[in-house]
Amino acid sequence: MTITESAVTQRIRRKLRNTTHMLRKTRGERQQVDCGRYYVLDTNLNALLWHHVNLEACGRELGVLRVNESVAE
């Protein structure tokens, strides 16, 4: 079963909502080169935790994607 990118980002954001982490999407080309398309911030430290985040791998690690689901590119 294929899940859209926006659906996976919503699931990940919901999962991270009660923590100090926040999934963000880059805006500019320069930022995308530095951080990748998606990155995770720690809002308490205002620090970059993970860069170049793979949505499918992150979703599986957090438990928001089932075994039979994959992310549409």
C-alpha cells in the first residue's frame, strides 16, 4: 500500500508533538543542500538533531508506518 509524502509527514509530526522534537521541511535550495529535504529540530535546545531525514525510515523507526506501507516518491 502506498502512502503519500504529506500523509507520512503528518503522522510523524503527530508522533513527535508531545516531545521536544519537530519535523521541518526545508525552504530554500541552499538549506536543502545543507539539511536535506526534511530535518528534525530540538525545540528546547534550538539545535539540529537529524539532517537528510528519510521519511520512510523515520516513519518505520517511530512506528507510524505499517509493514505493508511504503512512501510514494
